[in-house]
Amino acid sequence: MNRNTHFAKGGAGKAPQDRVIGSQAFGALARMVLVTAKEEGSNQRVMARAKSNIAPDDGGVAYSLELATIVGGIEATHAVWAGAIEGTAREILGDVEHDDSEGGGERQE
């Protein structure tokens, strides 16, 4: 099963699998749940494993999306991989998300 969805608003800091919009069965049924987030004010993005029962369930990768011109002058988007990231999905997402409900939107170091 391949399912794309979004996170519920105001869920920053909660378990990534619990933030998926729709039935909790979407995350519970899947063998692996991958989550992505974009850092505000930056082109930096992250992808992390929120759940996996067929591989390790932590870690992720940093990447950005860039335009490239391919044969025929067609512009296409491609991922530029920036390397592996250690940590849980919650930690990885927490590094790029800003929770506007706490501290006026500024991140705490």
C-alpha cells in the first residue's frame, strides 16, 4: 500500500506517526512510515523513518530539491542528497520545525 498524506497542524513535538492525518490505521498497518519536513526559511529538507518493522526505525537523510535542465530543454526537479542524519524521527523533525505556539515561533537551543 502506498499512501501519501500530511501532518496535522499544531503537532510539532508529537510522535511523527501520531501526526499523520486520517485514520491511525494508515501508520499502524504500514511496514514502514517515512516522514519529510522542510526547514522554514531554507531549502534544507529531511526525510526520516517514523516506523519500520523491516529495518532500523531511526535515522534519516538531509536533502534539497534543485532544478536541472535535461535533454530537450525540459526543466525537472531532482533531489540533492546531503548525507545521513542520526536520531529518531521526532528528533530529526524537531531540528527543522518551528512550533509557533511556544515562544513566539523562535526555536530554543
